[in-house]
Amino acid sequence: MIKVLHCPYNVGSHPACLSKFERQIGLASDAYFYNAHKFQTEHFGKTIIKKNRSAWLNELAAWKFLISKAMKYDVIHYNFGSTIIPVKGLFDSINIKHSAVLRNVYKKYIRFFDLRELKWLKKKGKCIFVTFQGDDARLVSYHKKHFEITPVLDQEYYKTNLKKDAYNQYRIQMFTKYADKIFALNPDLLYVLPSKAEFLPYSPLDLTEWKYLGVEPKERLKIVHAPTERYTKGTKYIIDAVEKLRSEGYNFEFLLIENIPRQEAKKIFELADILIDQLLIGWYGGLGLEFMALGKPVVCYIRREDLKFIPEKMKTELPVINADPRTIYAVLKDCLTVKKEKLPGIGELSRKYAENWHDPLKIAEKMKAYYEASLV
């Protein structure tokens, strides 16, 4: 039986859910993470470090986990382009009152050990997989040069992420050298990842738990937008379009969902009619998939040139209503008027799309084949 370890971050619940379904098809798959999102209540996995423990002890715990537990697995499947050591959060916890010497020692520690475990595990005969999930590989400099519509349009995003470019290039280089297989959950990442990298659909939810509800024809539609980061999702463009439509007298309800526990948010989603996912990145996220699973239309910016990275049939079946910062007003207006009667049908297609392309059981079977091929 193949032993698989997913670690060290559970971004969007993708790795933990995938591990769950890998177990269902006969793999000895475990998921160990640093911590969970504050509203994440399902598909959590097990923890490597503890919140109530000192940063130094957590760093030691990560080393102990790597040496004693990780070595028992045949496949190490890293997520968010990150390795187990160093934990890195330790540096943030070193208060300004600590000596400059201590801070410099830790900087050197990070610089020396970061991503070095890849070489060590490879020498020990482990198969190494990695899934990049977004800003762990997205290069701001590339986006600025090549794309007209991009999160880089937002200065806050640009300033925050530009300084990460050099490090992202470094970790892409290291995983290119040591990983048996590289995956990307967002098509735009494949412009900067090596040629051996492959697009992988999200698998963050159990479709048996997200039942088809569909959209009932009604006079007053309920539109939802639930950004994790406003500047990444293009929230300001959405709010501007909504305010313009309201001023023109269109009858609809708009809900901006932020900082709400997952189960509470799910109840709101189940009563909604349309989701506006994001307008800048070029692909839908985990929330967009949840809405599709519910059988509800999703409005989102899909960068057409990125579709060359996904299967042709997936591209043909893609049910997302495309919108960007320039068109979001017109797209929403159409949804409230001329396209209103088509929304239930789009919802039906959305559920079928989720079943065809995002069924975690199917994705787990695909991963099993990759693991088997790498272990030959």
C-alpha cells in the first residue's frame, strides 16, 4: 500500500480533502498541517505544530516530524510550494526587543535550511510531489508585463507581492530540480512553472455534502460576493457596479460576506442565486466551485489565453459567466434582465461541470496513478 503524506499547508482545504479521498481508494494517505484557517471546520487533517506552544518549540516539533514521521511515507506531497522546515512564523514572533543578533541568527537559519529537505528526502528515495496554489508561484513581474487584467492593477497587491518574486522563483527552481511531479491549481501559474508542470482541478469539497439546489426563478435575485482579500478579488469594481445598478432602480439583493464562519456562510450561499467570485486573477476559486456544486451560476473573470493549459473538453463545458472590471456592470445588468431566465439552466450546467471535473474521488484516482508511476 502506497503511503502518502500531504503537508504542510491546507490552503483552501484542497490537500486534506484529496487525502481523504485517497484513503477511500486504498492509499495510506495522511494530511499534516501547521494550522487551519480560522473559519475552517472540515477537512482539517492533523497538526504538526501547536498554537499554544512557543515558536522555538514549534520549530523543534517540525524537525522531529520531518525526521521521525515524514520518513515513513513513500510520497511526500507538498502544498503551497512549501516544505516542512523551517516553520518561518518564528521570525514574525521575535519581538523588536529581542537582540539583533538573535534575529540575524534566525534569518541565516531560514536561508540555510529553506527547501533543503527536498534534496535530503530525494536521497532517501522518497517521491516528491508539489501543488502550487496561487501566490506561492504567481510572479507579479510577469503579470505586470504580460496581462492587461491582473491583481497587479491594485497597488496594495503589487507592493505586497513584488518582494516575493525572487523567493517564488527560487522555490520554483528547487521544486523543478527535485520534484517528480508539479501541479498548479490556477492556469496562470503554468506560464512560470517548468514544462513538466500540469494543471490540476481543485478538489476541496465532498460533492455528497454539497447538494444540488439550483436557482428558482424569482423577481428579486440574491447576489453574493465573499472575498478573502478585497484587492485580490477586485471587490471595489463589484461594489461600484452594484451601486450603479441600485441607483438605476434595479431590484436585487447584494450580500458582501466577510469574516463569517464556514458553516454559517454555507447557509447563506444555499439561499443565494448568483456568486461574483473574482475579477482579476483569471480563474475561479474554491468558493466558485462550491457555488457550482450547489447548482448556482458563478460570475468570474476567466482569462481566455490561460485556457490552453486545461483539457479541451473542460474548456468547452466551462459554465462560468465571464466578467472583468470593465464589463462587470453590463454582465450583472444582463443577469438581472435579459439573461435572468437562463440562470437556472446555467446552474444545472454548473453542477454537471463540478461533477465532471472536480469530483475529489476522480482526482484521487488520477493522483494514485501518478504515485504508482513515480514509484516504479
